[in-house]
Amino acid sequence: MNAVISAENLTKKYGDLVAVDHVTFQIPQGAITGFVGPNGAGKTTTIRMLLGLVKPSAGSANILAHSISEPETYLPYVGAMIEGPAFYPALSGRENLRVLARLGDFPYQRVDELLELVGLSDRATSKFKTYSLGMKQRLGIAAALLPSPKLLVLDEPTNGLDPNGIHEVRSLIKALAADGTSVFVSSHLLSELEMIAEHL
């Protein structure tokens, strides 16, 4: 199996608290993989370790065949949305993505392509603060897609969404996977992941 993520005994301790306890798994390439567990189980901490935001206390992991001890080697090929996207409330969806494109040195034409992809073209000029929760999540996914990633990591992307918002995000994730992007998506709702994931 060609693994886009492989973790071996990945562990994170904060003092006496064991937040993540010897997690071992492999994520296949080109699939939607669900990462399920109740709130507080350590999903976000695991994702933070994988993205090089938090140092593991023990164990190891590879992303796209690079060690997580060297995040600069794989992060250019990874898009991520953790714990809800943060944007400038007074800027439009398009302006927010343009700021991120400038910061990341991504081509501006990518912004309108992504707004189209996530179904926000008709609201591209509306201020972010006027967006519904579902629209905010879709803009967050668009931001994560700016680098044209091989791997997309989404932490609880349907959290707090109404059924319509959940359906929008679910459809978007399926479309991205159909285009060959490997998607790693966490949720505390097994029923939600069962609707989209090919692996759990």
C-alpha cells in the first residue's frame, strides 16, 4: 500500500496527561480516510503532530514519505484546516483568499478557480462576516487547497453545520477525492464519516 501518512507509536504527553497514546496507523493514497473518536480523544493533537505544530513525546510518523521531524519537506504539498478557519471579517471571500495567495506566493487565478470549486463564486464579493457557517467552512477548505495539495487534512469540517451545510461539505470532499486528492478527515461522529470515508 502506498501510504500518504504512516504513524508508528505516536505519543504526546503534557506532564502526567497522556493526550495521544501510541497511535499507529497508515493512510492509503487517493482515498478519503476518516479519523474518528469522541471529543477529547486526541484527534486534533494527533493532527497537530502530523503537521509539525506540536512535537511528539515519542514515536514517529511520515507524511508523503517525509519524516514529521522535517515539516518543511512535506508541508508545501499539504493543505490543512484545523479547528475552524480564521479570516478577516470585513474582507470578502475573494479578498481573504487573495491575501493568503500573496502570503503563500500562489497564483491569483487559483483564487477564482477555488471559489468556483467550493461553490462560492456567487458570494465571492460578500464580506466574510455575512457568510453562513457552511460557507465559512467551504472558504476554509478553499484556503487549504491554495497550494494544490496532494494531501488535504480536515479537522471536524462539519462541526456546527446544519444538514444543508453538512451536505455541501460532504459533496465537496467527495469531489476532491474523485480528482485524486488524498483526504484525511477527523470527526467525533462515526455516522458522518461512514457517509464519505472509504477507510476509517
